[in-house]
Amino acid sequence: MKNIRTDKPKRRWTAVDTLILLLVLLSIAGLVYRVVYAAQKESSEPTLYSVYFEVTEVHEDVLAEVRGFDAVYLYENDVRLGYIGMHQDTVTGERSVFQSISPAPAASGDDRVTAKGCMFCTNATIAAGGGLRIGESGRVLVPGSELEIRTDRALLTIRVTSINEHS
């Protein structure tokens, strides 16, 4: 069949044209998938946060039950926060869970102490106000906030002193 105006044969759609169109569409879909998948993979890597805290007026026996790398949970709803960190003394090289253990004020009893510790949180994100939002619980930690945490062997009420992000 000829085109009346140009007197040239009319071009018809062939299987080769379909194959070329299909390859172009698959290439575009593959490129889009790679870009979207790479962005999801990058954002899904957990960020590690150090949450430094202070425990006041606690029995030394309770502190002795907390071990390095114990899993830490919010007491109120059992949402996992992360795990207990370890401190290494720069002078002696000794490793311990709590640093600067000191006697609590005399009014609270003679066998109670104040201690500082650290936990590493992976189930958290930075909240809009600058605090640390704890996973499913929605609770936001900021320096000065208090919360009850538990490990498998101990229950502690802590006061957050600082939060740092590890890069």
C-alpha cells in the first residue's frame, strides 16, 4: 500500500519494532527499580545511638546483675531499646558496665549508690523536636528525661544525661 501524497510504501509495525519498544521499557523500569531500591536500602540501615544515663539511689546488688551487652527493654511495654554498653578505664584498662559508682546521699541508706552507664539504641530515630524517638512505643528521650528500663535480671530507673549518634 502506498501513501498517496509521497508515493512511498507505508511503513508497517513489525515484530522487531515491538522487541525494541519492549527493551526500552524494560531498561527504564530497571533503572527506576535500581534508584528506588538503593534509596530504600540506604535508609533501612539502622543508626546506632549512645544514650548515657545516671542511676541514683540503687542497691549495689542490682547494679551487679546488669551485664555488658544485656538487652534493654522499656519496662512499661517491653519495647526493645538496644543493649547495655561497656566502659573501659583509660588508666587501668579495666572494663565495666557502670562508671563512677559513688555512694548516694546518706539520707537514702548506706547500701545505695549512684552510677553512670551507657546503652546503645538501634530501635530509634531522631524526633522532630530533637529527641530520640523509641521505635514502636513512640516515647521520646531527651537529656533529663527519666524512664524505667529492664534487662533480663534487673529493673532500673534511669535519667538520660546525653544522646549521641554514631556515624
